[in-house]
Amino acid sequence: MEDFEELLGKLGRRVRALRKRAGLTQAELAERAGLYDVGEIERGKKIRAGKREDANPTLNTLFKRARALGVEVKDLFDFPEEELSEEGRIDREILELLRRKDLQTKKKAYEILKAFLK
């Protein structure tokens, strides 16, 4: 069973991965989300009142981050399995790329992929 600190670390790494996948800098994500603590959250830490404390993001801040990243809140907790094979990682990345697209774009991508793999 994981502890709270471990969960915060996983959440921070997941936010960082989603941010990089979206092609955003920490500053860009902070601006989009209206938050200032993106870097601290990604490191599992947050600065409050001039001292470093464990981060405890609220549901509201998680919602803002997810919206700015173009994902649902539940996706922030979709932690990658440590033992995922290269094939599994590629499958997941392809699905993640498509997840953020509209239906028309998904249909076009499907037709291109289908033609390419024949």
C-alpha cells in the first residue's frame, strides 16, 4: 500500500508527462490553469508561506490542471505501470494522442493508419 508522499510523487510525474506530451512549458501550463505552483507540484512539493511543505492539491486545482492539459481529472491518476513493455508504452502513447482529438480527426487518423498497415 502506497503512502501519501508516494502518491504525490506519482501525481507530480504524471502531470509533468502530460504537460510535456501537450508541448507546454511549466509557465504555459501555469498560465492556462491560472495556478503558480506547477513546478512544485511536479516535484511533489509546494511552497506555502515561505517554507516547503508536502503538497496537498485540492480537487479544484486538479480540475484546473486537467482542463489546461486537455484531459479529465481521472487521467491525472492514470499512472503508467512500471513494467510496461516498449510495445505497451507505444500503444498507450498512440491512444493518448488520439484521446485529445475531436471525432473528425480521429476518423482521419484511423483511415490513414488503416491504409498504412495494409
